[in-house]
Amino acid sequence: MVISVPRLVIAAPSSGSGKTTVATGLMAAFASRGLAVSPHKVGPDYIDPGYHALAAGRVGRNLDPYLCGAELVAPLFAHGARGCDVAVVEGVMGLYDGAAGEGELASTAHVAKLLRAPVVLVVDASAQARSVAALVHGFASWDPEVRVAGVILNKVGSERHEVMLREALDESGVPALGVLRRAREVGTPSRHLGLVPVAERRAEAVGAVEVMASRVREGCDLSALLALARSAPALSGAAWDAAEVVACGASSPAPPLPETGGSAPRPPNRPERPRPQTPDGLIHVGLDSNEPAKLAAPVVAIAGGPAFTFSYAEHAELLAAAGAEVITFDPLHAEQLPDGTAGLVIGGGFPEVYASELSANEPLRKAIAELAFSGAPVAAECAGLLYLSRELDGQPMCGVLEATARMDERLTLGYRDAVAVSDSVLAAAGTRMRGHEFHRTVVEPGAGAAPAWGLHAPGRRVEGFVQQGVHASYVHTHWASAPGVARRFVERCRTS
């Protein structure tokens, strides 16, 4: 099968150069032209894809070779971009920055090479003139397999400054495809883990995306950027499909991941149009109305809303493919779990910001505790771990785990190689997966009598909790790398 979606990668020499402004603005600008835009983000970040979804009207998806394996990047890209006119991929950090100590692995450059996509470099030009040519030349020539095909100059001070920069770039051979003038920052406030998620400030976020789109429309050559996207060569291979990988089990494992999902051949010309999204970017997923009804589809509730915004769209899709009816609920407002809930997934987010509101919802806390103590499957990552603890910053939580949680000044951040220490609703003991941590909180104790994971770095340690049907951990994983996780979870929902 051939993947021929036009595509661009938006990269930068470093963080803080303006990638998110340009990528999000470009998605919205293309969408305003009537194009179906597929938004993507390199790396594990959950927050930027929320802004991407707002700009494109289609769920934002992550492309992470570390979490999922390099061989799944193109299939996952094709899955997200199916039926679209153009795809925009926002990079992570600097163009060549990837997993620590792993060379190019999981860098923007690595993903651009896997997708054979042209790269547009966003350069903060506020404090340079002719030197911009040397900088661009260095990035364009560092790796001949990375095609740096254009530059967008950001924070340009004046017309004279723009002339100097363009003249310099003429010498580099890499054209300027846009110029954004120095202006007040777009209204995208940050806090301890980055941008404030869309679900917490939807009206303001809509306005911010409109400003980004306006700046890109005014300062960039959209026709040239679209032509560049269309110059990307076709990729061979099949799009990832949740139903196929769940039905086939683990296929084509990546070297360090023994249960890595692949893609079976799929029928050609099977378009997928945008699906409705919840306010926090999750897709409404259930049984396909075109498929025969399945008996006893267990209800899997997924926590959403402003307090729990961290989730990969593929998780809900895999659960649905495994036979579950997936329902999203907001723990800030729902006083009970969805009717018939047989399993619960609580992803990441910011419960520390909403600790008082979550604590005040005592009926839901009791309902979650009752579900967990009944032995039903409960999968909790990071924010979910905090929510299941006895208390968070002194506020009572669900009390499922004999642990307390609190805010901490130290940022814990990085990829993790994990081995399941205990049999759980997600994996058998000994299963290897890759994940990441991203938090400024501490849970004490850090592991239960039956830990969830053994981690190799930083430092050898055990982490998380497995008790009855509960699997709770700080480690975020991407289930597309191991579709057996969703299948196992749904099977436990049927039998618990």
C-alpha cells in the first residue's frame, strides 16, 4: 500500500523558537482554506496536541519512535492522516535532540527521516542578522538524509532587519518561506508542566489559535508551504488499524519491545473522516454501527475533563477494538461512574490543580473506591495514581492506595525502560515496555508490596502499585506499542 499524504515537519534549532505558534497557526491557516489537516506532534507531549486539535478540527496524535518503535511511526502517521489533504508535524526541542544517550532516536530529525518529510526550520532571529545563514547551513548540512527545505523567521524586528535576514539566507540556499514580526506573546499561558491544556481554557484557547493562524497567514507563503508538503515522496506500507492489531495480536516486534504492534494489510481506499471529539480531545469511541452487535460489551470509563487531559487517542481506539464500549466522564462534575462500568482508565493531567474540587466530589470518590475494591480492572497513570492515593496535598482522594501524594519543586522528566514486576490487568510479569515520566509530584511510598514496574534509569528501582485489579504508576505508556495491553484489560473487564 502507498501512503501519499502531503506533509511538513515544523522544527527549530532549540526549544522556545516558536514551533508551536507556527505549527498550530499553519494547521489553522490550512484548515481555513478548506483543507482537511492532520495534526501530529513528535514525542510524548500531551498538551500541544490539544491546541493542534483545536486548530485542525481533528484529534492531535503523537509520533514517538522511543515509545512505539521506529517501525510504527509511518503506520501511525498514516492512520491519523487517512482522508486528509495535508499533514503538519510539530517537532520536539531542537531538530536533532532526541532520547538522552540514544543518538538520533526520537528526535524530530529521526521522525522526519522515517516519514521522508521536508523540514521547515523556525528560527528565532531576534538577535542576529547575517549569522542566520551560518546557523541554517549548519542544520541543513548536519545530516544529508534530513531535507531542510525552508525557513520561517520568527521575532523579526523591522523591514530592514527582514531584508538583512533574507539576503543572508539567499547565500545559504535555503529559502525563507515566512517572516513573523516581533509581537507580544500569543495568549498561551504556562505553568509547572508547560502550556495550560485546552480543556482548562477552551474559549481563551480558541482565541489564541485564531491569533496564531492570523500571524501565519499574514507572514507566511501558504502556497509555497503547501507545494513543499506536496513534494514529499510516497511511503510504502499500511496504515495502523486498531481492530487489525488487536485481532492479530502482537506483530512485528521492535527489537527492545517484545510485544510491539504492527499493521496488517488493509483494503485500499478506505477513507476515514474526522470523528467527534470530547472537550479534552478524546474521541468518542464505541462499537461500530456497521458491525454486528457484540454481546456483553463491557463499559470502560475513561477519566477526562480539565483535571485529566493526558491520553493518547489510540488507547480508546484499542479498547473499542478489543470489544469495549468506551465512555469518557469528567471527575470534576460526574458524581457516579457511567452506568455499567466494568473497568476504569485514569490517565495523566493536573489533579494537583483541582485537588479541592476532586476531593469535594465525595460520591464519585466512593464509587471509584468501591469499583477498585471489587477487583474490577483499573489502570491509572501519573494523575490517576495521585487520584487513587489516600490524599493529595492534604486533600482526601479515593483512598484506594495506602499512599499520600504532594507537590514537589523537582521536575521528574524522561523516557523509561520498564519491566512488569507483577502480574496485572495490563501485563504479565516480565513484560517489557517503554514509557515516560513527566511530573512535579511525589507519592510516598513510591511502590506497593506488589510494584507495577522495575525501571532501569535513572537508577534501578521499582515503582507503582498492583493490587487486586488496580495497576497504578507514574509511567505513561503508549498502548499502540503493545496492543495486547488493551486486549488483556478488556478480557479482565469481562471476567472480573
